[in-house]
Amino acid sequence: MGLLRAWPAELFHTRAWTAHAAEVHAQLARLGLAQDAKRASEARAAAEEERLAAGHAAALQARDGLAHEAARLAPLLGQMQAHASGSLPGPGFWSQPDDALQRAAPWNGGAFRAALDEVFVAAVCLHRAFIMAPPRTLKGPLNAVAPARRHLADRPHPGIVPRPAGQAGREGWPAQRRAATDGVDHPRALG
């Protein structure tokens, strides 16, 4: 019905019809811009969705690859644990209590521990031989070391503050201490 009423206005190009037609054309232009913006937004959304789908597929592939690698390495880790006598660090290694940490430490098992034990036994044997050796066999080597020790003792040591003058050596000691040590051999008197 509105169309029937509008055709004479269109036919005669009245001012009201011209204003109405301009408004309709403006609305159509805004509608066209909105549709273009919607299509551009849909295209951007589709491209973003494709990019995210490709990233998701790559992440799933990487996850599957890592799961496969973990499954391949699990038996090897078990063999290494058995070889290391259970002293191979795992998750939470540093958060363990001290006694559990020392039991699980890699330096307390396997070939490293055996070598450490051998070095300790050799050191104890050396100390025992030094203590059990007769004094005559030790006097020569000790006299050879004593001059080098005296030379090192004469050099100032970093971090050691010397005593004030008058207190250096035995002269600064009280008379009763000096008298008590007069007959004792001094360690520097080896030669």
C-alpha cells in the first residue's frame, strides 16, 4: 500500500521523494560498508582459525613425538638405574631430605663410588705406612722438606695479621710459659 502511495511522488520527483531516496541510498551505502566489514572480519577469523588449527596440529605432533621418545628411553633409563645402583637423580632430586639426597646422589654409586673407595683405601694405607715406618727412614725425607717449610714460613701469609713488636715469638710469652717450653723440641728444629 505504501508503494502505491509513493509512485506518484517518484514520478513527479518531489522534494520529499528526493530526500527519501537520498536517505535510502545512504542506508544502502552503510549496509554495504557493514557487509564488507563483516566479510573482512569473517576472512580474518577464518585465517586465524586455520593458523591456530595448524599450531594445534603441530603441538599434538610434537607431544606424540615426545611421548614416543619417552617410551623409547624408559627401558634405557631403567638399565642405567640398575647399573648405577639406584643413584641416578630423578624428578624432585634436590627437594629430598639430606639423607635421602645422599643415598640417591650419583657420586654415591656405581664405578665412581668404587674408584672413590679405592682412593680412600690407598690414602689410609699411605698414612699407616707413614706412621709405622721407623724414624730413621723418615728423618732424611723430613730434613729435605724442612728447609722448604722454613722458606714458606718466612713469607707473610695473606689474611694473617702479625703480632705487635715485642710479642713476636717466644720472647713475648710470659716467663712461666717460656720456662715450661724451654726443654721441648720446637717443630722447626728438625734439622
